[in-house]
Amino acid sequence: MRIDTRFVGFGIFFIVFGVALLAARQGWIAPDLVDRAWQLWPLLLIGSGISIILGGRPAAQIGGLLISATLGLIAAGLVAGGGFPLDGCGGDASATTPFERQSGDLAADTRAEIDFNCGDLTVGTGAGSTWSLEGRSGDGVAPRIEQEPGELKIQSSEARGIFGIADAQAFWTLTLPTDPTMELDLGLNAGSGTVSLAGARLGDVEAGANAGSIRIDLRDVAAIGTLNVSVNAGSAVVWLPELALDGEISANAGSATICAPAGVGLRLVVGSNPISSNDFGSQGLVQVGDAWESPDLATADVRITLRTEANAGSLSLNPQRTCGG
């Protein structure tokens, strides 16, 4: 019998998913292990790294098999546990204390790096060159902040639990200035984030959500370089600007929704993963090779190209219920 190696990962996913789900429902494994299955997401990164390092060699399949097995475990945990147990990362949300408001001025060209763990993050913009941060945390201590000329770093200060996710919830309201040109690197773990960047002058933007959800609104940005959004065991919604843009959006054991302005020419390059789905064709795009394109792409005044990828996940374009808001 000859095995088609292209579908081995697909089979591993369903085998692990079925066995783990059966074990959870039969009580063969402890309920708390099921609830915390999503915390295995760092194995997705390890598997990707193995595939990259061993690329072109037979052993490179090890990385893909690790990714498939991990996605199967996460999917089983989510199904058995009924969703993302975000409260498990931080207990009682009401048991938080306000921390002292933080602020500072940014240089004309700045890189802002935001690392948020567990809770709720709101990012907005304000005129001028001053940033500010206020909110609450489990111990009332402000996040760790490092600022140098041309660089701002804000990191959760809470004690960390398994895989680096915080043991207590936090609630931040961060305001970024619109005068400087900023490169933005935002990471969110086990929480929810709303990022509205109206008026911002952006260079490269990178955002990731792990075991959480993130909503990124770029509709009214003044400028933007490239865009890279990734989600692992969570969800992302991205409102695109009416500006030329090149970027990448990926979802692993999760979903990503793309909201595009009317009249923009889209080119969405897709992968060939069999355990993924998209609705690009039903939204009026035409398949050309490995991409879905707007029929008027060649004549559009504004063109956006995104490389999209889903592993045991889904990609959607302009669903009215989500993008209409």
C-alpha cells in the first residue's frame, strides 16, 4: 500500500482530535487538562521552526506532524471545554486595582512594542506626540515600560503562569500619538484587544493573538507600510485602509476576518492546506492561479495584496454582520 504523504498531516490532526475528544468525554483525562489544551499553542511555533530549519529534508515532516497533532489537541480541548477559557488565565476580573497613569513623548520616528497578557486591551490614538497608558491590574502595579529615543516598550508586569501567560487579568487603555511615524509590534496572549488607529502614521505593523481575539481598525490611518497579522487558537478581525498595502494574515486553529473598503482592488494569495476554508469566491473574487482577485484589480486606483494562510482555520471576507460595524 502506498501512502500519499501530502495528507499525512490531515490524518494525524483527525486522529489526535478524535482520540483526545473521546478521552475527554469518557473522563479518561482530567477536566482541567482539557480546559487548558489551548495553552499548547507554542508547539505550533516549535513545529514551524523545525520545518524551516529542516526544509527540503525528509525529517522536515516532523515539524508538520507536530503542528497537526497540536492543532488536534487544541481543537479537541475547545470543543470539549466549550470555547476559550480566558477567565482561567486570571481568575476574578473584579479583583483588580488601578495603576498610576503613565505617559511620555515619542520621537518623530519610533518603534512601539506592546506585549499584553490576559485581560482586555484597548488601543486608540490622539493628536500630538504624547502617548499615555492607564488601567487596572491584579496587583495595582503598572506595566513594565522602557522608553529610549526612537523606541517604546510596554510589557505586562503580572506574574506569569504556564507558557508565559499572566496569572491575573489586566485592563489597559493605551493612547498612541498621531504625529510620529510608528512601527508597531503588538502581541496579545489570552485576552481580547480592540485596536483603532485613526490618523496614525504607521510604518510596518505586526500583530499577533494567541488564545484570544483581536480587532484591528486601519480604515482611517494616515499612512501604513506593511501588515502582518497572525492568530493562534483565537480570532482576528482586520479592517483594511483605502491605501495601497502589502501584507500577510494567518490563522492557526482559529479564524481571521478581512474587511475591505469598497472599490479597493484585492489580491488574496492562498495556501493549499486541506484543513482550511475561505469564502473568497462567494464574495465576488475570481481565482487566478494561487490567488483570488477582484475582477477590476488591474484598473483599481488602490490595490491591496495579502498572503493568507489557515491551518485548521477559516478565512472570511466582508461578512456584513462583522464588517458592517
